[in-house]
Amino acid sequence: MFARRLNEAIRAKKSPLVVGLDPDITKFPPGLKPAAGASRTEIAEAILAFNKSIIDQVADLAPAVKPQAAFYEEYGWAGMKALEETATYARSKGLLVILDAKRGDIPNTALAYARAYLAPDKNPHAFPCDALTVNPFLGRDGLQHFVNAATSNQRGIFLLVRTSNPGAADLQNLTVQETKRPVWQEVAAWGADWAEKTRGNEEYSPVGVVAGLTYPHEAQTLRQLLPHSYLLLPGLGVQGGQIADALPCFDNSGLGALLVAARSIIYAFSREPYNSAFSPDQFAAAARKATMDVLRDLKAAGYPLQ
């Protein structure tokens, strides 16, 4: 199962850190930044080179990477090719790949998405990823296809429950009339039900949830509501999430949650203290040092896997 592989990777590396691969070419170091008139193929090549350099430096420090699909889709087929090649390369380096694509739709379309991103590796058309973020807004009937595919094909999903953005409250805090619960707790209840039905004899199921670290009370509440689901915790670093707030989201063994950092790691070369120690051409080495610093701070705060 996906959760078992995730557990093994976290224990092996003594790390729950997921590195987000959000390639914004305007933030690339000068040596890799595409020219103003670059074709989408040239941009995609720069993205792949950037990602490979980051992956090489963090592969022994993180159990997984999380490419954000939007940064690739904006460059059409070439960008999507770079996304697929990034995922393939990451897996070749022993990393799990969580594709952050936030897919969700009516049942027949959701089924196609599930086939696209959660198919077994033996399927020649399968996208090379291990888990997918899923949008629950269209309801349970569409989500069921993602649950089924994840369970059958040794993959994972992460339902958007409490996201890290400031506007999350616009919908997620609204109260559901029938249950008197906020929407985010209602979706969490769906996740808890699926987790119990799909985990078998495992502690954790293939059905996880997104719990923004920028809302620590809600994230910690989700830990209680979903004892058998992995929590994906975005928001560390640039968005303001704090390491100390993540600690209650892990179980006593240091499992059950994934701490996500993207911009604060992959663009570390452009900010203090790293820009004083690393040149822009050393962006990947700066990313490695930033990753090590997050893990150092996490363990100093009391993370169990030392």
C-alpha cells in the first residue's frame, strides 16, 4: 500500500519532509533562466534541468517531492513532458511523487482522471506518480473513483480539506445545515469513513487529507478526526507556517503527516542566510542546506525520528 511505502521511506530517511517542485522561471538563477523570447520547449528544458539539480541534492533527505502541475501546464505539451520526466527522474532517485493537481469532477470524468494519474505502473499510459491531490467540491460520487483507484493500484490521494491559503475560509468555514459542522469537517468525515474502509490491517489508509499548517488548530483537529489518514501539511516557510505547529500532527513514531516546503527550499539561494554562502549557480547546494536546516529545526523541536 502507498501508506506502507511512505512509512518505510520516512523511517529510512528519518524525515517527513516533502520538497515542493514549483518551477517559476522568473525566480530561476541567471544561468538557467530562459531568455525573454524562449520557446516553450526551451523553457521546459530549463525546468527539467532545475528540477533534476534539486532532486539530486534532496533525494537522501526527503521521502517525497510534490510537483505542482500548474507550473508545468502553462507551457503546454512541453511543460507536461517536463512534468512527466521530472516525476520519472524523482522516482529513479528513490523518491515518492505526490502530484499536486487538485483534480475532481463528475463521476465519468473523475474516472478518467483516476485512470490518468492513479493507474498501476504496468499500465503503459500511467503517469509516474504515487499520489494525487483531489478536490472534493463536486461531491462523493466523483471522489469514489479516486478512492477506488488508489486502493486498487497501491496509490494514494490527499483530499483538500483545510487548505493553507487566506481565502480558504470563504467556503471551508461555512456550516453545513444538516450536520452543523463546517465544510472542512464535513469533508474530513468523508475521508475518515473512506480511510476506515480502505486501510485493511494497516495503520494508515491510502486516503489522506490536506491540512494547511497556516491553520494549526484545524490541522491538529484533523489529526484527531482522522487517526488513520496521512496529513499533508503545506504552508511552511513563505506562507508563514511554523515547525512547532506541525509536531502535534505526527504520531508518536513520527509518522502520519508530511511537512511540505517548496519556495523556501528551491529558491533558498536568493534569500538570507543562503545568498551569503551560495552563488546563484549553487542553487541546488543552497536547497540542500535549506532542507537540512528544516530537518534540524524539526528534530530540535522534538520530532521523534532522530
